[in-house]
Amino acid sequence: MIPNRKLLARAAHKCEFCQNENDLNAYQVPDAPDSDIDDASVVVCKTCFNQITEIEALDPNHWRCLNESMWSTTPVVQGLAWQLLYKMRGEGWTQDLLDIFYLDEHTEEWAKKVIDSENKVIHKDANGNILSAGDTVTLIKDLKVKGASFTAKRGTAVRRISLVADNPNHIEGKVESQHIVILTQYVKKQ
């Protein structure tokens, strides 16, 4: 989307991240806290746009420009800069910037909420249905239970499952009074 005059003036006719003056676009930041389209948008060059929208992988060297843009007075620019630094936090230099980054309470809450929702582990059954803690599932295959002397039979209902927080492929439940870990690819939600 071509940026309007108000956005271009705010950005001084440059990308709000790398200061490139060519191929500028307005990028409306998803889940931005402001409802006004100008306050929820940033002016970005084609390179920044492609990396923000994940058409291309993040290039840490390109984003060294965040050292300057993180001090923007525009909350949506600050929040998006923080999110980009957080995504590249394994780079070393990005962690140094995150350590000195200042966000007001409202912007920080928004920026972290978006990252948390992106990092949320989602458990799905064999049919792609989202599983929640407390659901009842049915086994779709006979499963030999390691460390026990029985096989969990196909069609067995497992009630009140719990989700393994850091692994979307594992759930836990009781079968024949035995607490076991089950692969989500072998269950279907009832």
C-alpha cells in the first residue's frame, strides 16, 4: 500500500527502520494497539517489508539499523522494532539492544503479547482439530505402552487430557489407571 502524506511526513520520506528512500510502502502492523490506520502503520522499504512479512528470512545484518530506529517516538515503530530484535535475540548484539530498550507500559504489553501469541504451542489431533486441556480423545491406533505390560487399544477413550507445554506433539492422560504420554498423531478429539 502506498503511504499517504501524513505517514510520509512522519517518516521524513524514508523507511522508518533502515532509512532507505526507495520503494516505500505503508505496512499496517497486525494487532497494533491503535485503531487509527496511520498510528497502526509504518513506512517501510521493500527489503524491510519482505522480511517483516516473512517473504524472506530475517537478515540480522540488515536489521542492525534497529540500533537507531528503536529510539523512534512512534509507538508502533518502537513495538515492531522490539519484536524484530526479540525474534533475532540469539545474535548477541540484539540482546544488548533489548537490554537497553525502553518501551512505555502500553507499547511493551502489546509487543510482548504479539510475541507470546506467535510462540504459543498448539496441540492438534490426527485430523487437525485443536486440543485443549481437559478434552477427551480416542486412540486411533493400538499403542504399546513403554514401561508397562499392556497395549492401549484402538478406540480407547482418554479423558481429561493434559497438554505438554513445550511439545505440540505430546499429550498426557490415563489409560488403564496408568499415566502415559501419547503422541497427538494417534488420537482424535471426541
